[in-house]
Amino acid sequence: MTSIGGKRTFLFATTALGALALSTAAFAQAQSSNSNAIEEVVVTATRQTSTVNKVALSVSAVTQKSLDQQGIRSVSDLANQVPGFTYRTTGGDGNAQLSIRGIGGNAIASTSGGAPTTGVYVDDIALQKRNLNGAVSGSGSPQPLLYDLDRIEVLRGPQGTLYGGSSEGGTLRFITPAPSLTVYSGSARVGVSTMSGGGYGNEEGLALGGPIVQDKLGFRVSGFRQDRPGWINSYSELDGHQFASGINRGSDYALRGSLLWQVTPDFKATLSVMKQNNFDQDSSTVRTSSPAINIPFRVQPNCNIKGLKPADVAPGGAYPGCLTSGTQGISFSFPASTFGGYTVPATPWLSNSARNGVVNGQYLTPTDVNYIPSPRRTDFTIPSLTLDYTWHDKLNFKSITAETLDKTQGWTYGGGGGERTSNVPYYLNQPCPSGQGLITPILNAPNTCTINTPYIQLSQTPNNPNEPSGNPTGAAGPATMNNYYFYYNQRNQVTQEFRISTTDPSWRFQFVAGAFIEHELDTMQLCAPFEESTYAALLRGPNGEAYGQGALNMPFCETPTNAKIDIAARDEEVTEDEQSIFGEASFRFTSALKLTAGVRVTNYTQNFWTRFGGPLSGGVVGWQGSSSTGQTITVNGVTTPYETNPFSTTPFAQNYAACPVKPETVTTTDQQTALAKAGCPYQYTVGKLVEHPITPKVGLSYQLTPSDLVYVTYSEGERPGGINPPASPVLCAPSFALLGITGSPPTYQHDTVKSTELGGKFRLFNGQAQLNVSAFHIDWQGVQFVVQLPSCTGYSFVANAGQAASDGAELQFTGRLHGFTLNTNIAYDNARFTQAVYGPHAPGSTPPASSLVANKGDNLGIPDWTANVGLQYDTRVIDFPAYARVDYMYTGKYMRATSAGTASFTAAPFVTPNYINGNETHQMNARVGVYYKSLEIAGYVKNLFDSREWINLNQAIGNYYYTGNTQQPRVIGLQMNYRF
């Protein structure tokens, strides 16, 4: 049975192809004139200069003028205009994930661990960056701002031969203008905009270049900055009042400078530096409304006494509900904790249509809430030196030396009408919620559901000493609880590339060959200070879980004696060294038939160490109990003495001086044990990985005419493996037992893709139309997959956990007729797992059901269809050149998560399974402009119909609302560009 979405997709595809056929017929009537011939864009995708039409690979090239006219302001916008290119964000801090032809699968975060799958380059300098493990990590490849560019090239398909690791799916190249030695040129831009439901934005840019000494010394400098408006507001989840607006606003700036020295007619040197800063005040994640939820009254025992007899813990015994194992050798019996007995109010003010609200804040009272941002800032600087020597116009020798310095830092803040702590369980088998705010049906109503507590009600006992001073009467209300997740991620990378290539087009044998050397140091610091001590002291006295796992008196971001605590603090250092040689050669058998072959051989070494502290690490830190004070407590009517003093907060002995200065020296279990005995409160992991991948390429092309080409290419790509930080051996022991393993795998290996592509490029109707088509099949082997531990929230590891394939086709068409220019891009991609994927399990055993992480046929999170159609009309208004343009973008369905039966599938038991099916999205942009000499004045509307369709969506078990990202609201703007 064909779904409505499938019919709409088929209708759209057939309509687009029908329009293409009609336009082709119209172009056939205009063959006699070539005044509107399509410009041929020069590219360097093969490390040699050519035009798009003569390069035997799928490449899209977009010039700066086209970027402006099509309203492409970011890499996210670019992905909407390039077939087979997908942009998503993952993680709590919104790391950008790029995929081409389905290799990346970034709607399912599970396939975006480790190194990226898409190469990102500024000129010849690599920007892609390894994803370090962590829900919030500051990872993600930096992305240049789209100003003062010569063009952007998007290379589709594996580029392992010329671009190395992390170009599995393809490569994205930002090509900057070279300084001129003969003429001056430049540009200036100013713009203002307003956003529907948001604020105002502005942008300013300036670029200038030309000769300092004619024919000898030239320069080019540029600068750009912009303020981005926000549209997300913060509302109290208790009474709905708005306490902050436009929280996801941001700003960016970029500076770039180049100096070109023509030392001799054959030798030149270029010194360049690029600096960029990106700032976001908060994330762009929104929340939907939720219904009222009744939280039942519950008494939770809070005792853990080693050596108890079964009769003692039976109902009516001395210690009903207590555990009998003890924790870290300590017995305790604290007062029982009382939860529930209240109703979480519905939140109808969080509009499910506007999709512009969140509830995060510091709740002092229901009517007094402070906004605290969750900022993220990325700063990178890239100096480089390029030496270029041409020998008798036959051979070119090039040396490229570069250093990349980038850092991303910030924090995420968590606060609401209270924050669920780890020791407050879900409420199982409760009546399902209903009524106002429920946006998805409960499939098993009126049966039972799992309910998560959005906040914890304070005790209603007047003058309870364990309650905050703001609630002396014991009135019902939220607890003021806050948590932060700080991150600092830094890279220092030095690269050197030597390259030699032929430059004489008359040679039948052409080649490019070289060597590449890289040394990269990535460091990451994470810490998660939670007010667990506040939970314990203010709500219910010291509790068993905090006591047993040592949640008090941990250092705050590794600063001993700080009052706050870290439930987790981690330092990581990853050193990557690569040496590779590569070459690609072609031989022209005839003027039309050409064979191309290439290979890259790499020696890759990764060294890794991590230092992990806090109760989530399982480290031995916490309180020292004292003997009984003689006080008694009553649990369920039974009065017993304290086994320990619940008011003692004396920490276990900690000796930071015993911790090693160089963590990488801790390489054995015996060393780790000795450090723990000496009082060092951290775990250490050290590892090394060595790989030697080889990525070949071979292709055959035939030039039907000087402007028409057909080709077939086989190519491979890879991304390097890595080392897993350990999951907590204490907290994750049940998960390891379910999987039949004893701990996280220490390493994972590189994965590879093998691609076969068939394509053609045709220049039609006397140059007035261009048609590019391609079809491909890609096998993805040993996919690096992030395995979430089934019963250990927040812990994961990367494993080579499956096989996948991507089959698809792409069509690009551009044509001009009677002042109209039509651009059409259509892509189909069936990217899926080709076998059931299981996480690590005991060697030789049948994989347990709990280790199933993906089913055969599960989509990789890639839309099946993507398309865009642009139509521009060029004319004259009062004798001034003018244009009007509209662009329509379509993204088809995909899977947000793996399907039923997998460990991550959580939607089906409680809400509609359609949650896992990603929505189709539609967007239309419009722009009109007029030229006065070198000045362009343009007005534009982005997202003309103010679509708020979901880009991604998340739902946690027990939460009857969604969080996710939507399309940016409608933006209306005015822009002026002056080019000379």
C-alpha cells in the first residue's frame, strides 16, 4: 500500500521531470543563439585545473554570486541546494554532521561517532575534526562563513585517493580568491533583516585586493560579521509566563588575509591567515506542550546494610526494602525518601504550531524564573604558506604548510521546575496521561504507562529544616535545582603536503602525486557539576545513592575544595599522526577515451589517554560515615537506630598529589590500583592504535564531444578508527552483563566504503543547457556505530558494528531561455543497513536480544528524496539590469531512530511509532534585485510561507512531549552588494 507521503513524493518527482521535459522541448526551439550560454565553472577538484564538464566525477560548483542570488548563507543552506548532501546537528551542543550520498547517517547519531565521513577543506587545508565521545563535547568540523569566496565545490563519492581519510562520502571545498598582481578588485556588503517571531539581524562585509608592486607583490584582505536573530522564547513550565525571548541569537565574524609574492616568473609564494569566531547564546532546540501528569505518592527506602538476612528486609521486618550488599563496604540506614503525591501541570502555552518555546531556567518560585544561557563559542585560526614552482610549463611543484588552531567551549545549563535525579526512578505502571497538551495518541490507553517526573515536589511539612528558606511554610512548589555541563575542546594541527602535477594539456599521460604529513593534538575537558548535595540536604537529607557512590565533595571542574561537585569530570587527549603517499594518473588512449587510476597508502597512529573522575566513573570518593548517634528512624512504622550518622559529610581520603603528572604513563591495572590506594580519585585509560589503510581508484571516461562526457568510476574511502574511553565499571556492570562482556571495547577499527559510479555530463542546445546525471552503489563495511549501553544512561562506546549500503541517482539541470534560468537538482538515496547490527557480545556466543542496535533494512537517517528547483528571470527595469528569483527545496522522509526491537527504540510502547519516521520538509525562498553599475540592491524572503516543519525530533521514554529542531522562521531582508 502506497502511503500519502509516498504518493506525494512520486507526484513531486514526476512533476519535476515533466517540467524538465517541457523545458527541454522549449530549449530545442532556441538552438540558433548562444548568447545565453551557461558559464563553465573552473574547478580544482582533481588537484588540477579543469572545468566541471570535463571532470569525471560528480561535483557541484557554486560561485559567490550564485550563493548570494540563491540565498545560501550557511552550509545548512548549501545542503538544500546540492543533490545528495545532508546537514544535521547532533549532541547536546549541536555539533554539525555532514553526509554525502548517505555516508554519515547524521539523523541517527549512532552512525556519527569517531572521525567524520565528509572532508572539509579551505583551499588545500583540511578542517575536518574528530568527534570525541560525549553527549556534549564541542566536537564538529569548523565551517567558514560564506563571504568573499571564489566558489564552493562539493565532491560526491569517496575521495580517499586525493583527500585521504574522512572523505568517505565526499568532500566539501571552500575556494578563496587569490591575490591579483595586475588589477584591483573587491566587494562590500551591508544587510538588515527581520525574523517572524524573532528579532533583527544585520551583516557587514568588506573585501579588497590588488597589486602592491605591479606583477610582483599582491594582497587580498576581507572581513565579515553578522548578528543572527533568535526566535526561541523561555516560558515557565509552572504558570506559562515568558521570562526570556530570542534566546538562540548569535553572532559571527571572520578575517582573512593573503600576500602573494611572484619571486620569479616560475616561482611564487603565498602567505595566508584566516581567523573566524562563531557564537551562539543558546541552542535552537524547542519543546512541545505536554499534558497534566499525576505523580503517585511513593515512599522509597534509603538503606543499604551489608550482611542483612532475608527476613530482615521482608515486609514487616526491621529494614523493609533495604539492600543487603552494602556499598563500598559501608552500611547505612537513612530516613526513607518520600516522593510524589502531586500533579505536574499541563503546558498548553508551549505552542505545537509555533514551535518556539522551552522551559529551561532557574526556578526561584513559579512566578520568578531566571534565564541562564547555554552558550557555545568556536574560534579558529589557520596560518599557511604555499610555495608554487612551474617547470617549463610542463610540471608544477607545490608545497603547502599549514597550522590549524581551533577551540570550542561553552556549557549547557539544566534547570526547570526541578531536575530529575538519578535516584528518583520512573514511575512505572501508572495511568496514561491524557487531555490538554497531548500531541500524540497513547497506543495502549487506558492501560498503564511509564512516567518521568519533570520536577520534584517539596515536602509540605511546615518549617522542615531540609527545605529551602524560600519555602518555610512547606507549601507545594518546585525545588531550585541546577546543573551544568562544561566543555572545552581544542585542536592543534600541523600539516605538510608536497605535490607534483603535470600542466601541459598536450601530454597524453597526466598525473598528480604527492606526500602528506599530519600531526594533530586534540584535547577535551568535560565536567558536569550537579547539585546532588543540594538535592540531598534540602529535599530529604543525605540519600543512599549519593552516599554510596560518593556524590558529595567532588572537585568542581577538577578544582579541589570547591563547594559544588562533579558527577563526572573527564580529560581526554588524542594525538594523531599520519604519513601518506598518493598518486592519480590518467592516460588518453585516443582524443576521447581516457583511463584514470590512483591509490593512497597511509600510515596512521593514534595515541590516547583519559582521566575520569566523579561518581559516574565508579571512583572511590564520598562520605565517611560515623558510628550510630543513638538517634532512631521509623520506616513504614518500624523504628530502628541509625547505622551511620547521616549528617556526616567527611570525605573519603583524597590525595591529589598522588595523581600522576603525566596521565599517559598509567598503562597497567596494577598502576591504577596503586594510585587509588594512595588517594588519587581518578581512573586512567591509555591506548594506542596503528592502521595502514589503502584506498584505490580506477575509472574510464569517454568524451563524446568536446562538451559531452560519460564515465564509470570505482573508488574507495576510509576514516580512521579510534580508542574508547571506558564506561563506568560500577554503574554499567548490569549493561555489560546483558551484553555478555566485561567492559567497553578498548578500540574500534577504520571503516571503509567501496563505490561504483556511472555518470554523464551533457551540454545541450548550443550551450544554453547543462545536464549532469549519475547513479551509484556504495558498500559501507565495518560501520563505526555508537552503541548505547541499554541500562546505563549516558554511556556509550564506538564499535565496528555492521554493514550498510547506499544506492542512488542524481540529476542536475541548468538551462536558459528568453531571460529565464532554470536550476533543477533531484537526488534519490536508499541508504540502509544490509544486515542486523549487534553490539559487542561474548566471543562465540549468540548475540543477546539486548545487543541488537539496528535491524536489517533500517534507514541510516538519510532522506530518500531531495530536490530543489530555482527559477530566475533577468530583465531590465528603467534600463537597469534586474532579476527576480524563487527557489523551492524539498527533503523526503527518513528514519530518526532504529526500528522496533532495537535497544534505542522507545516510542512504540507509549506513543505512535511514526515518531521514528522523519517528516518531509518544504521551503521556498524569493529574491528580487536591481543593479546600478557595480551596485546590487536586493530584497529577499527566506522561508516564504513560514514553515515550521521538524528537521529532527526526539522523545525520551516517560516524557509526553517532544524536543527537536524546526526550520528557521521566515526572514525578510534587504541586502546591498558592491563588486568591482
